[in-house]
Amino acid sequence: MASQIHFLDIKGKPLLSRDYKGDIPSNTIDKFPLLLLELENSHEDGDYKPFINSQGINYIYINHNNLYLCALSRKNENIMAIIIFLSKLIEVLTQYFKSLEEESIRDNFVVIYELLDEMMDFGVPQTTDTKILKEYITQDYYKLVKKSADHLVQPPQAVTNAVSWRKDGIHYKKNEAFLDVVESINMLINASGQVLNSEILGEVKVKSHLSGMPDLRLGLNDKGIFTSPNADEEAGSSSAGQTNNKGIEMEDIKFHQCVRLSKFENERIITFIPPDGEFTVMSYRLSAAQFLMKPLILVQCKTKVHKHSRIEILCSVKAQIKKKSTANNVEVIIPIPEDADTPKFTPEYGTVKWIPEKSHIVWKLKTFPGGKQFHMRAELGLPAVTDPEEILSSNKKPIKVNFSIPYFTTSGIQVRYLRINEPKLQYQSYPWVRYITQSGDDYTVRTK
Amino acid sequence: MSDGKLFTKSKSVELKAELDQAFKKLKSQNRIKIILKKVIANIVLHNNELVNLMPDIISLMKIDDLAIRKMCFQYLIAYCPLAPKLALDAIPFLNRFKDDISPIMRSLALKTMTSIPIKEFMELSFSTVKFKLEDADPYVRKIAAFSVSKLYQYDAERTEKEGFIDSLNELLYDKNQIVVSNALAALSYITEQSKTLSLTIDKAHSLTLISYLSNTNEWCQVYLLNSLMSYVPSTTNEALDLIEATIPSLQHENSSVVLNAIKVIIYYSNYVKNPELILPSLPKRLGASLVSLLSKPAEIQFLVLRNVILLLLGRKELLNVDVEMFFCRYDDPIYVKDTKLEIIYLLANESNSHIVLRELEEYAIEIDVSMSRKAIRAFGNLAVKLPKSSNECVDCICDLISNGIPYIIQESVIVIKNILRRYPRKFNFAIDVLVKHYKYIDEPDSKTAMIWILGQYCEGIPDVYSIFEEFISTFKEDPIEVQSATLTAVTKYYLKMPQQGEALVLKVLKWATEEIDNPDIRDRGFFYWRLLSSEEANGQNGEFQENTKRIILSNNPSISSENDNIDPNILEELELNIGTLASIYLKPVQHVFRLANRKFLPQSPALQPRPKQSPISSESSPAPDEEDDPAPPPLRPYLNGNQSDNFLHVRRNNSQRSSKLSLPRQASFDSGFSNEEFPAKKGSFAQRLSRKASMITSRKNSTKY
């Protein structure tokens, strides 16, 4: 699929390259910085695309920590697979070196070279599972030497096994599994407090410290969440045309590769042999409209521009959650004009900080009990006397809100049980569950 | 520990000396490894001088140490092509390693020899790979499968002749599913390259492959799903079963698996009549699984969105998505916003038009100029597409114009011109709003549009004379299209209001015929002049310029939203390429990848004719004769191999498809500004007008590349 893979610095200078097919001249990548530059210049025209096609070569790249990872291909390849491979490559290398950046590439070029060799063969992605890769590629070469003394290095079974994500013979003294149910709320609210769109992105994360080859079965409260599509069909056909909007519908569920998808499809049971350590067993997406009629954290903000080069912001936040719940680490990020200065804040509660380099102010509220409402007033000076209208209209950036609410899921999803069964070892095990609702990347309030 | 300090350019002489040193000391292996790491650093740095180290490196392979040998292999792969003679000494080593006890060693030797495109190494590979395809260890078999693709790349004919393809085929029945899926990946590379070979699988095997889906790693699933495209279902039920078996893969965490599963499902849907009725939940599930990919990084979002467009164009009935999900976020990159805007346009219908228009209004007043312009263009296109919502659209545009922001006005003029053409006389009030702000109009496209409006509606515009005068004042410097439009508009003005217009028309015609160098403009000037001054100009009973009016003031053909019409054959092929590069360029595969094999839906009793979706299908003439088809070459089906050609030909005629739909567009673009006076060309004028405002990038692309 991919003919070459390159690591380049932010200017597009190649740091490390691997050629898999030899069907593209090795100096082709030298054009990449020029193409990038061209792209940036044409940005204005809206021509900018994340992929470049130049003289029959396709440059498929992603940006990470001031690095470019770029794959070259000549043919009509499965670009989705290539992009995903590049992002998994980043993931693997990050797990190896903690952080993938220019310096760590230089420090580890030998390992990266070897990893690239194992992760892709003839341009076709092979294994992108760090735990398995670590089995036969080790950062520390010396380790491998000791094993190879008796000349019998085997590729790990897992590479060609049906269960390719877990090796045999894992052992823990205390067998435990930790479940985290995390729901991130994305919401787009217009200036008058109306919700334009909203979604819940949920994840069930597992940290497994379990011995042997355990078979897990995860039970969730099926408040109609997992209505089987077949049931849907029946309902749909019997009450022809009547839309069935009342039941909670999980719009989409994605499972980790260890989950038996056909079992879920037919019987609605989630069973899997977990990889060792941390992983996300499932993620789901729900349109939040059915749970959230109003925003969890309501922000209202008014900006007044006074004639004497002064801007005044009045903001109120309300936690529209249950009285018993508390929201933690609430942050309201309010954009302000770039050249504003001399801030004066009078928050009713919490602290306000001015972050000039990002031209916004952050109002932090450590704990925020449900049902409460707080106000804040901010005043900033403006150096130049300009048209107040202009200031307002040039400041269309939305307000962003961050928060987290523990012990609570918006959708009401709950883990009923986690059955752990290891047929050979038959040990006692302890599952633990935690719930949290937090703001997603896009919890924003548009400003007028 | 870090190897950073080893990452420097070295000279072969230095490294050689270091090697000699290392051998003298105790624990030489560790020292050698450090030196080898320096060698690797120089591979990374493309230091070709290190080729001189060849004999030393080859002799290092004597040392029985996997790490050392691994690095030696990397040296060989990098430098052997530079010194083919010296490299030959490595062959005995590779020959020995290929039968090593350790499977890792065996596969490494195999990988190395097949990666060095030198005759002797290839000879060795040809004799080795065959046995390794039957190696006891699955890991080696997997590597051997890819070695066959490498051999094929090196010498396709020989690989085929010596039966490697058949042996690779055998691997498809291997007992290890990982080997099977990698063999499929290797085969698919070969069949894509080859003009003669193609992969076909039978029913039993397709079921086996599906059953492997649950037991392999994510990448193997991608290859397995991909290979399912090679099975042609012979009955509807078969296709349905396969669709149902593929549906679980929509829930995989790897986006590439998901997109491939969608590709497979769409492919099989061609063999089911009304799949959306038989599997009512299918559109919803496809929609949901695509939408949930929108929470991924921007590049992936972009890919997904492009494929959503593709599906909306061709397979609307199989995709159930809410337009709200595609509303732009503030920090979306511009290319994501663009694509979302296209989707919003495609999804807009009478029932959701209210929400959509509110959202577009939000974009139109955004500070990002290009976004705001695109939003206005979308308003115009929606007004043309949805007659019932056109009122609301025009109201919004008029509101926006009255804010008096120049770029909004520039864009709105173009849009309003389209709307006026689509709904003659319905929205004349919009002209009044525009006229108030005519002073801001200075871009060629907007000017052309404004001048057209002036000419067409001059009788209703107060003070039209002075406005005309102002636009005309720059006539000599204007671009050609503005000059053309001016000529026509002024002539119309004269015909409708002779007293006021006479002076203007004389002035412009004089300029056009005497001072303009461009032959087209000059010709047109003369043409009008003669028309107006001809003896035949007045009607039989002496009506003023009756005959000229008949020619110049004839009605314009009405325009429609032509965006929804893309050649179904192109769509069909793109659908078979979901998730590939072609799907993001959204244009005919052969356009971008000249050497790509054409993909088409294989014939089968169950194959359904493509549902018609174009709203103006009335236009579809009887199937055009392939030979008379004025298609520009890239749009023509790829005529390769007479069998498939005939087959395609027949099918196109049977299903009454017309590849004509997309053609006039192309033609009109090339022909430049067209003359309203020639009825035959009126169509293309309409096309051109709406093309200007078109949002579908496929269109833009098809002319750009």
C-alpha cells in the first residue's frame, strides 16, 4: 500500500525514512517542503487539503508534535488504512518513548528502523500492537542477546495466533480489573442558550491485571440501550411509519478488536479475552438530545464595549445538574480582543486568570455544587479607540467550557456485572467500576 | 539509554578502524553493535560513502548474534544496489540463513534477499520463496507471501510462469487465518498491477473468510474485507447474507475496518433490490458508524466526509444521517468546513431547510471571508434546489446585503443572478436591494453578474443610466468576460429603452470595434452593430428593432441544480473505491491514476439496475452511441481488453444510462463565455452560470486537474 514512510521535522526536512517498495525515487520526498509551502500559500483560496497529489505521487501525511509523518504512494491505495497506520505508528512509538518528537527519533533511530520493518511488510500494515511488538523488538538490544544465546528466538506466538493481542503465561498475584465509564459531552450552544447540537461520546476503559487467558463478559444495564436492530425492525414494520423516538438509542458502538463482534450482533452479549493492561473495550456515541434538554453547565455572557476604550464582560454560570452532584474543575474560557490589557476581575467565586498569549480569560471554579449559580465581572482596557461594533464582530470565537462530574453518567449507562472466567486457573477476581461525565473537546457557547 | 550520540555522519575509514579495534578487545560483540548503530545512522542520513564498508559488514554476519545480523541485513538492503559486485559475497550467508532453525532468521533472510534488486539475489529468491511458502512456521509463510509480491514487482512474467501465483493461491487455504489474510493482501497487490489476473473467490470460501473476521487482528480484517469484493453473489439472498455478515465489522474500533466494511456492504447492495426496505435498519447503521468517525482527528474526518458525499450522491437511500451532525465547529480546519458545507447542501431538503438556513446565516457572518462567501453560495444553490425554501433564502441574502459588507455583496450578486434565472420575475425586489450597493462591486465575476442583471431588468431600475455609465467607464480595462457581458447588456438596454440607451450603446460598440484587441470582443461588437443597423432590423410594420429584439431578448432557458448529476458510471466505480485516494479526489479513477485497472460491478443475475436519482432525468436522451459520444477521453470508460469493453457497452445500453449528463459542463467550460444569441449555446450559458456557483468539488476538480 504505502511505498515509503518518512518522518520529517516541521519544516519538512526528512529525519528518517523507510522505503518498502522501491517504486518511487528516494529523492521524491525532497519536494515535500515545497509542496507544504505551496499549500500554505493557497490556504486563502480554500484549496488546502490534508493530502497532496503532485506529479502522480500522493503524499499522505499527519502532523504530530512538530513532526510530519508522511507516506508516499503512487497508486489508488486504501488511504484510510494508511492514515490509520500512521496514527497507530505514532501511538506505538509514543508508548515506546513516552513522547514522540524530533529528539526521541534521533535517540532511538535503531529501534524505529527495526519497528518499521516489523510493522509493515511491502507497504502492508502488519502489527500495530505495542505489547506484541515489545515481545520481539526490545529497545534494549542486550536483552534480546541473552535469549538468542541458545539460538532459538521464536516470533511470538501471538503474531500468528487467533488471539493476537495477548500472550500466554501472564501472571498476577492479585487478579483485578478496573472499569472506567467516561462520558464526554460535546455541545454547541448558541448565544441565547439554545442547544444546537449535542452528543455524548462514551468510553468504557478497562485496566486488566488478570492472569492466564481470562474470558470476560461485560453486562450493562440494558435500559433499551442495546435494542437489537432486529427488534427495531419489528417495531418499525408493525407500527409502520411511526417513529420510535422514545427508547434510548445508542447510535453507534465501536468495540476493541478483542470483542467478539458476531456474538454481540446476534445475542447482544459483550464477551472478550482482554489484552493485558489498559485498553478501551468499547466506545459509543449517543445523540444527547434525549437526555439533555438543557446544557449541564449553562454559561451566559454579555460583552459591553465602552466608549472610553474599555471592555466589560458579565458572565454567569449555572450548574444544571442534580443537587447532590458536584462538578469539579470547571473552567470557563472566554475569548477577549487580542490587544486588551490591564484586566480587573471580580468573581463571586473561584479565580480568574488572564492569558494574553491566547487572548482569553479563564474563570476557574474548583468545585461547583449542582443547582448553584455564580457571576463574574471582568473589565479590560483597550489601547486604541476603535469602533465598538468592530471589536464585537471581530471576536466571534466561542466560549469554551471544561468540567468533570464524578459518579455520574449522563446517559444512565451502568455496568451491571463483569464476569471473569479463566478456565484453567479458576481464580478469584475483583472488578472495580468508576463513572465520570466530563466536557468533550467541543463544549462551546457561541457568542453574539 | 539513548542512541542519540551515535547519530552522526561517519567516514568508512573511521568505522573500519573502530571495527578492527573492537575485535582486539574483550566483549567485542557489544562494541560491534555500537559501531553498527553508527552504520544505521548513516543509512538514515543517506551517506553513500559507507558502501566501502561492504566486505567488513558482510564478514560480521559470521557472528552468531541476531541483533548484529539484523543490522547487517539493513546495511545490505541499503547499500547492495550501490555495489552489486561486492555484494555478491553476502549470498552464501543468506543461503545459509534461509534454512536456519530459527524462524525469525529464516524470514529475515527471505526479506533481505527479496529486497535487493540484483540479479543474483533475485535468482536466489526465486529458488527460495517457493519452499518458504510451505514453511512449517506461519510467520515465515506470511513473509513468503509478501516475497511473492516483491518478486512480481521485479519480474512479473517470470513469477507467473514459475507458478508462484498458484502457490500463493494455495496459501488462501492455509489453516492459519493470519497467513490467509496476508496472502490475500499480497494477491490483491498483484491483481491490481496485472491486466490479466483477477481474484475471484467462490461462495464457500467467502463464508470461510467472513468467519475469519472475528479471529484476526485489525489489519488482517481490512484485507479480508477487501477480498470480499472479489466475490460475485449470484442471488439476492446470498448478497443479503453477506451484508448481514459484514455488519458487525461496522463496530470495529479501527476506522479503516469500518470504512472497508461499508465499501463491502455498498457493493453487495448492488445485488439486492431495494436493500433499504429489506434491511430497514441498514441506512441508520451506516449513517451512525460514519458519523461516529467524525470525532477522530481532522484528516480522518475529512476522509469520512468525502465518502459521505460520495454516498449521498449515489446512494442516498442507504445512508440515514442528520444534517445537524455536519454543522461546522469553530476550530474545524478549513477543508473540513468546506466539505461539511457541501454535505449540508446535499442533505438540505424542504423539511430541514429552516435549520439549515439558520446555520448558514451563522457562517455567512463569520469573520473568515472564504467561509462566509461559501455560505452565501450555498444559500443561492439551496434557493435553486428547493423552490419552497427559495423565499426564505432570498430574504436571508437580502438581509446580508443590507449590512453593506463588500465581499458579501460581491458574492450575493452572483447568487442572485442565478436565482433570478431560476425563478423569473419572482424575486425582482432583490434587484432593488442590490442596486443600492452596486458601488462595492468590482470583482470580475460579480461585475459580470451585475451587468447581466442591469441589462435584463433595466426597465425596472431607477437611474439605470448612471449606473451603467459607471460600469462602462472601465470597459477598456475590464477582463474579457466583463466586456462581453457589457456588450450584451448595453445592447439590451438600448433595445428596451432606445432614447436613453443610444448614446451608451454607440460608445461601447465604438470601443469594442476600434480599441479592443481581442478578436472575440471585436467580432461581437461588429455583430451587434450590424444587427442593429441592418435593413431587416425593424419589423414588417416598422416596429422598432423587432427582429433584433427577437434575437437578443429571447427567454433564457431555466437553470436547475445540476449538482446532483454525476455520471452514474463514475459514481459506480467510485463506490467500489470507498476509502481509497480516489474517494477523496471524487473524480474518475483513471483521471488520477492512469494505470489503475478499471473496476466495475461484475454481472450476475442478481445485479440490480442503478436507482435513478437525478431530478432532471427527463433530460436523459436515448442511450448515446458510444462512438458519437463527445466525452472527453478521461470520462470514457476505460477501454481495455475487448471482453470487458463489450460487456460494459451492452450494459450501458441496457440500463439506459447516459454518460452525457456530465459532458456539457465540461464543454461549456472550455468554450468560454457563450453567446446568448445562439440558441444552440444557451444551454451552456446556463451551465456556466450555475457552475460558477457550484459547490461540489468534484466539479471544480474535474476542470482543475
